[in-house]
Amino acid sequence: MNQAYATAPEMEVLVFRTNLRFKKDLLQVAPALEGAPGLHKWTVDREDADKVLRIETRNPDPSPIIERIQSCGYLCEELPD
């Protein structure tokens, strides 16, 4: 007997340039990011010149992340591969 099993989509890593400099900035965007569909984990490298935001997600579309960060008043643009 053959059974088909649904497998979860693999995680994608999206990388963005931001202006998230301080801990208070992270606290402001955290609620917006926590509600993003498919988001598994996020980190910000505040030591990097681009204040790099890395998102592990099942949703490969960067638009919702950019919109969420920008709605909090911060810069967010996807970095090329």
C-alpha cells in the first residue's frame, strides 16, 4: 500500500539590511515579527554595518517582513544572495 505523506516545506533564510541599532529597536519590532506567518526564528547582527536581520521561515516571500519592519518605522531592504 502506498501512502503519501505531507512534508513541511523546508526553511528558507532571508537576509535584510536594517537600521535596528539598539535593544529598544528590537523590542519595538519583536511583536510585528512574532506574528509573521511561517517565521521560525529571527536574529539581528547589530555589530554589522548593515544591521543584518536574518529570518528563518517557511515563507520565501520577503515582502511581509519588509512591510512589518517598515510599519514600525525602520528601514528594511532585502540583501542580494
